[in-house]
Amino acid sequence: MIIIGIVIIVIGLFFDFCGSLGIVRLPDVYNRLQAATKGVTLGTCGILIGICFMSHQSVFVIKCLLCCILLMLTSPISTHALVRAAHIAGIKLWDKSVVDKYEEDKPKPE
């Protein structure tokens, strides 16, 4: 079980690293927020699940799983709210962006 836990933690660390790299390398705020959300959701939950495999205390495992559930629910929702607020505030997309669904959903003046 220890080896499985270590492997899952390493996978979680990989996702955290990729999310951090995406924050630095991606061109606009929308892509950066997406990378940050993926890193937090997959990376941190991976680390917590790996710790669950390594732990032998049921109370600790329950707390880790509850934290995972909380992260899975709140991180994507809060990122969606931030992206929507950024779009409403008028922050432009990257020049090479292809699709802007928020712009398409705006009501057309008659």
C-alpha cells in the first residue's frame, strides 16, 4: 500500500508541477486560470489520495477524502466565477484564441 501511495503522490506532484508551469507559460488570464485549476484539483487531490493509501488511521483517511470532495466541488466553480468576472471586466483573450463562448452568449442589441 505504501508503494501505491507513493506512486499516486508522485502523479499528484506531476499535475501540480504542470499547473505551475502553465501559470508561467500560458498567454492570457483565462488559460492560466484553467491551468491553475487543473493543477489544484488533480494535483492536490492526488497527493491527498496517496496519503490516504499510506495512512493507517481511518479518521485521517476520512478527513483527506472530505478535503478531496471539497476541492473537487469548489475549485472549478470558483475558477468559473473568476473567468466570468474577468470577461465582464473586459480583459481581452489572447490574440490567437479561436472561440469566445461568453461573447457569443451576450444578448444582441436590437
